[in-house]
Amino acid sequence: MFIEERQTTGMITWGSTESPESVPVIDFKDMDKESVPAVRTEIIKKVGEACEKWGFFQVVNHGIPESVLNGIIDGIRIFHEQDAETKKEWYSRDPQKKVKFNSNFDLYQSRMANWRDTLGCTMAPNPPNPEQLPAVCRDIVMEYSEQVVKLGLTLFQLLSEALGLHPNHLKDMGCAESILILGHYYPPCPEPQLTLGTSSHTDPDFFTILL
């Protein structure tokens, strides 16, 4: 069930080095300095152009400390590398559960399974109690969530302004109410040429912040 059919028919090309264009990189440095308003204006323009042409962009100098970024990566890895007996406490396919661990949420609907496991944490609008989060990554998940909320609200403002709207327009519409953190893990695969960790898909949200 993990075999990607296109892998056996030659429809996927591996190792292509052709890259005529680069993903837009937008620097948020000095964005909120009142002494240099032109910086924010330029950032808003770049955000609008990137969304229109690409649908995504990379952000640098976003304000999230590197220690938090490294911490969440390590915390998620440590959770997944625990033994199965320890992790099964959080195993669930209940969409209403705020903290759950599983492999392929759409396992029984998709034509193939991705080679990955996921720890999912719904952090808003009704966050879980700290005790509901795995102890090995509890503190860093909460800290990362707080940092991502700040960045997310900034992005909503920029997107609103890029559309020529009031900075709080998208937030006031309720677009920023929900936050779901997905911590993916890709275990060693004995035949990696036959499967994928993440197949082609569209996320069912307003936007995704990818680390």
C-alpha cells in the first residue's frame, strides 16, 4: 500500500537539477520600524507578487529564535523515535482529538499511503491542556505555537494589505482562529525508490507555515 504507482511507470523524474527560477525569499528585517516605512511597503509588494505568481515564499528574519526552530525539530524527532509502546498512548484517528499520533490521516481513503508518521496538535482556538501533550516535546510545542501565532498574525496583516485591505481584514474574518501543528517524521525506508514521504496534495487551510 506504500508503493507509488508512478514510481514503477517512470512518470516521476528523480534528481532533476533544472531550476530556472528560485522560490521568492522575503526579508522581514526592519519591517516594523516607523523610521523606514518604505521597508514595509516593499515587503507588502513582494508578498503580493509571490502569492500571485508562486503561491508560496520563504521568510527570513521572521522573529522566531533559532533555538525554538531547532528545539521543535528535535522535540518532534525525539517523540517519534520513542518505542511504539510509549507512543501508542497518543495513537488515534479521532478527528476531534486535540493531540494524536498516527500514520496517514487518510489511510482508508487514499489510493496509496505516504511513508511517514505524524504527531498532530490542535493549538487553537481551544488548545489542549499541557498534560495532554507528550512530555518529551510539551514545552517546545507550546513555545513554538506561541511564536507561530505571532508570525501568522503578521502574515495575515501583510496579505490583507497586499490585497489593498485594512491590515486586520483577514483576521477579523476569522481566518486566524485555528492552528494545527503537524510534526511529520520519515522513518528509514527499505525501498525508498518505490514510495514517497509526502505525495502531491493541497492543504485544507488558509495558509501553511512550513519549517
